[in-house]
Amino acid sequence: MFNPQSTKEPLPPKPVEAMPHTLAGMTFNEWRQKKQKSHKWRNIRWSVVIGLSVLFILSFALDLSILEGSLSGSRLLGFYLIDPYNSLQMLAISSTTGYIVHLTMNFWIGLGTIVLFYAIMGGRTYCSWVCPYHLLAEWTDKMRDLLVRKYKWKDHTFHRSIRYVFWIGFILVAFFTKNLVFEDVNMVGILSRTMIYGPGLILLWVLGVILFEVLYSKRFWCRYVCPLGTTMGMIGSVAPLSIKFEHDKCGYCRDCQTVCLVPHVLWFVQRGKATQAVHYTGQDCTRCGLCVDSCPGGALSYSFKGIDKLT
């Protein structure tokens, strides 16, 4: 769970004559630069995130029964959808109050629908395709990258397993306090409610986290804290939708890992690291598509695991 890298013996690195640029009759730099810069998947993804937010806003402002509520809990055309981590906190609280037997059918339907959907699509797809904070952090990453390039700003990293401390911690806090404490600091809920119902002083908390990420630790909230993202990763760990990597098409340029929002999921693109001809990204992958857009050899693509065996 903590280390995505395989313990299998790695494949030998491809010799120069087997490299895709050699087979194409090009130099490495010509091959790397032949692909036009594409932002296809990024633009589609940004449109989906913004579009969902607009639907929430219009449903509230115009009193339309399209997408009501917020990302913490909503109704899509009257069909309930519930944040799974919120649900876990509610179950923890209900287990101490005896209310668990009184949870409504809508609660179970809303939870089950979300779990089933992201168990197919990949749990952390939610992060890059739905979460407004992820989009905001993606934009502010450019400020962080500028500081690194211009002033050699150092990035401070932490062990990824710290997220499980936060995941367990907030559930325990809910259990003992009988309150959904995480919702008071949840970036997803705060930004979602702000866009729909209007701003408040709580946005100072969001600003503080963004400044911490820009000045000290890139993507700290998403990578090390957010228990919703961790929950989604767990849900999507067996998801058939993934990013597929084909070793024979890879030129070891690592452009994909440079743009990746969670670069450790692409460990197999490094020279001498792949252990099989085809790899799929693990549960931390957000399926954002940045790697697909950037790969000059087409070694990375969206795929449903096992679909090639049916064709």
C-alpha cells in the first residue's frame, strides 16, 4: 500500500537500436520534440470541474433541481450522492449514539452509488476531475514552479504514509466529539459551499494552506493530509480504468513524470525500472491525463485493464 514499486526483477533497459527514436530514424531530441504540445485531457478535465461547479451554482441561484447541495452531500436530478469520508465519520458518530439503525435509505444509496462509481472509474479520479481545490492547487503550482526555477526554492516532502494518520485521526475525532470536525477544515467542502452560497472568513484558512504549499511543501494538502483523497484511493484500488504504460513505446524521456501531479505512480517510466511490458498506474493516480498529453511516443494511454484480452 505504501510502496507502489514492484519487487519483481526489472526488465533490461532497451538498447539504442530498439529505442523508438532510432526505429523512427530520428535523433532523441527530434523524436522528443516531434509531438505538438497538447493539452487535450487537461482542458477536458478543467471543463468538467468548472462545469460541475457552475451546475451547483445555477441549481441554487435559479432554484433548479439539477445538482443541489455541495460536494459534501448533494442530489443529482433527485438522486442522492454522499461524500464517502463524510459517511465514515457519520457511521463512527452513529455507532456511539445508537442512531446507526435510523440512517435513511437515501444515505445508503448515496454512499453506495459513489463507492460503485469510483470503484470502476478509479477513486482518485475524483481529485482531478471533480475537486475544486485540486484545480486551484494546479493553478498555484505554477507559482511554486517559478520559485523553484528562479530562486532554487527547496521543496519539503514527507512520508506518504502520514496521510493514513490523518485519515484515522479525523474519524477518531468524530467518534469522540460526535461532530463532523473534518468538515470545518475540508478544502473540498469549503470551496464548494463558498462558490454556491458565498464567501466567508473560512477562506483565510484556504489561503493559508495555499501559501504553505507554494512556499514550503508542494501539494501538501492533497498528498499528505486530505482523508477524502485517501478514501477515494482505497475505493479505486481495484478500478479497471487506469493509465496504461507500454514499455516498447517509451523513450525514457520522463516528460510524463515531470508533469505528473503524483509522480511516484509513474515509477516504471524510469530507465531500468519497468518489470513487465505493460504497467498500470496504482491507486494514487488521479487519471488527470497530463502524462498522456505529454508522452511523445504514445506509451501512456487511458485503458480499462484486461480490455485488450477481449479484442
